Amino acid sequence: MELIHPTNTELYALVLHDAPFVIAAYGLLWLMFCGYVTFILVRLVKTDKQIALLEDAVAKKG
């Protein structure tokens, strides 16, 4: 008994030929997305620290 129909074998051969490129592209996109989120979070922490310093300075003057 044949598990894959011959027509499907042809289609799978076409699709699987490009699969490594598609996987690499999605992997690269995820890495870029994670890097962007990390960059934004680091900037957010810096901004929170600066706001806290400004609030302290205003409280000392007032």
C-alpha cells in the first residue's frame, strides 16, 4: 500500500524544496522582532529611571 499518492509526491517535492528558505525567513523575522522588543524594553527602563530622577529633583526643590 502506497502512503503518498504520486501526484502529492510531486507537489510535496516542489514545496519541500523551498522549505528551508521559508523556515530561515520566518526565523530571521522572529529574531528581528525579539530584538526590536528587547530594544524597546531597554529604552523603556531607561526612561522610567530618568522620570524617577526628575521626580526626585522636583520633590527636593519643592
